[in-house]
Amino acid sequence: KERAAKAGASEVASDSAATAAHREEAQAVIDAAAVTYSPEGVQAIRPFLLDSDPEVRMAARDGMVQLGEVDAVPLLRAAAGKLKDQLEIASFHEAADLLALPPWSETTEAQDTIAEIIEEMAR
């Protein structure tokens, strides 16, 4: 019994180390892709959206938001459709909604503000 307990504890430690290593590796890939601020970053992060580890999935979702590419919207929505946890599904949809918003510079508020600045500078 004692050997079995030690073997079980050893397997848990090994699984835990493997999980931690996987998370670190995934986070490194996601972080590197997110700071490219280019569409290629979407493809680098994409495989992690449906990772078996929920922490990796959340890191991928956050990486997509940080990346800020509208190309991520359909990927986030598709991934949400394959998830089971309702809070996680909602967070993926929320991230997609955020990325689907137009840039501030394209809003009426921005255009009015820019016009005012130009008008003041002309005086």
C-alpha cells in the first residue's frame, strides 16, 4: 500500500509539473504573438483557444484581446460554441464583442474631436 501511495504521489507531482510546463510554454507563445500586433498573431494563439487546460484557454482569450485583431472574432465565437462552462462561454463572447467594436478613431466622437483640434490649430 505504501508503495502504491508513493507511486500515486509521484504521478501527481509529475502531472502537476507537466501541467505547469505546458502552461508556461503556452503563455510564452501567446505573449509573443500578442505583442506582434499583426494578423499572424491570431494564428499563433488560435490552437490554445480549445486547449484542455482552462487556464491556457483564458490566456489565449486574453491574448486575442491584447492583440486586438478583428480576425479573432469568428475564432473566439467558434471556440465558445465548443465550450461547456457558461462563464467561460460568456467571456469568449465578450472578448469577441470587444474586438468587433470599431476603432475609436472611426467614431463620430473622434471625428468631431479631431475637427475641433484642427479648427483650434487654424486660429
